[in-house]
Amino acid sequence: MSQIMGSVGSYQSGAKNFKADVETVQRMLQAASQKLRKPQFDPNGIDGLINRIAERSGTVKAISNFQKEQVRMTRPDQRVDVNGQTWKALVQTVGSVPAPRPKPVVSQVTLTVSHGGLVPTGTTRMDGKPVGTYQGPYESSFVLTGGLVGTFRGSIWPNNMTVKGYVVDGIYPLHIGFHKGGTAAKQTASDLVVRTSGIRAGLLVNARSGVTVKSDNPAKTLSHGINVHNGLSSGNRSSDGCLNLPTEDWKRFIKLFLDAYPDINDWHTLGTNTGKKIGSLVIQK
């Protein structure tokens, strides 16, 4: 059974906050958040640390929320005591939480996208442009090497080339982060799961900054917020210029990154929902 040797919580409450104990409580709060589907119980990271200013601590906020809703405290004391009321409620809610797996050490990855100069069918073009040279919506091979390995199908093409454009051949920084998360609220550890809609874990090309694109519209030469994410289905990319993988390939593709980077803090390194650099994207013919 999980145990703590000293109290965990706000320093103002007198909590001792031994690092190992803080990590244990953080893991239990995270498990309670996932089990009860209560994001307010999520400490937003497992790092064994408590901010000296209680209002700035995700763990203290999570303890307070848990005490209000699960322990029914009218005035939460912001502290988990050894064998105390809040501790017992946590144990009753989630049971024993095993020690975390050692964090994987992943070297820089390379995602090589080879498109062969092919235009997939279903791409809207201006008059006089080729309609398609590849039968199907996913003309490219996506190959992961380096820290992660795998081969997948995908596409560099937007659905509508009269409005958007595809990223031109070249080498680009690749970051982990959340697709559609550029202006969204900070995602939590409970969001590190495979999703195919809404705000979801994905890869960011050049950390959302501008990249050069080619379009049938001569005025469209630059795009921001280019990500690597899933298409709507095997037959529909539903892309505005991002790099897409069909749903069945996407699930095993993104799972590699979720397993390799289980720390939510890595997904917010550069800012809210924009994470650490994990390698390079190479787009080539």
C-alpha cells in the first residue's frame, strides 16, 4: 500500500513536504482525477515539489479541491497528513498507486516524410492544376528513426490548395505539444492519451511559428500552427495544411510519443501546450 512519512501540502499549513511523499500524493491525486473524471484533482505534474506560495501550487489546489468534494471539508486545510482523513479518502478512492516507471531516455528523433512528388486524389486545385497522381488521400510515407522507430502512411497536402498550401521540402524543428492548443487552456496529465478529435497530443512543426508553404493561391506563402496530427478518417484528410496520418496509423504513431514523454511538463516546456524539441522533420520528394 502507498505510504507517506510526513505531511504534504501548503507550507503555510506546516506540511513537511518530503520529496518522495509529495510524489506519492501527486500520483494519487492524478489517479483520482482520472478515475473520477475530475480534472480539478490533477496536480498538473509529478515532480515532488510544492510551490512556497500556495496559490501557485497545482498540488495544493488539487488537495483543496479533493478535500472540498471528496472529504466534504467546509474549510480545506490544504494538507494530507499521515493516516489522516484526506489520506484515507485518497486510499479509498484509488487504492495503492505503484511507483512510477523510470522516465524513458529518448534520443532525438527524425521524422522523414517522403511524398514522391505525388498529388493525392480528392485535393481541390485551381483550374489547370493536376487533380491527382496518387489514388487515395495519403500519398506519403512517414518514417521515424533515432529515438523512436516506425513506418506509417500520411500526407503533406491540404484538402483545398486554392486556399491553403503544403509545407515545402526541407528540415524543420519538431516539438511535442497539443494540436489546437495554441490559445487553449493548459492541458493536464490526464490529457496525455490517444485522441482523434478536439485538443489532442500531437507534434508541432517549428513550434507553431511560420513555415514556408506552396499553394495554388500565389498570396499564400506562409503558414503558422502547422502540426502533425490525424486525418478525419482513412478517406478524408480534413487538413488545412498540417501533416496528416490516417486514424489507424495515427493511434500507434502518437502512442510512441505518449509513452516516450509521460511527464506533462515536457509538453509545456516552451509555453502553454507547446512542448520540448524532440527532433527534426524532414520533408523530401
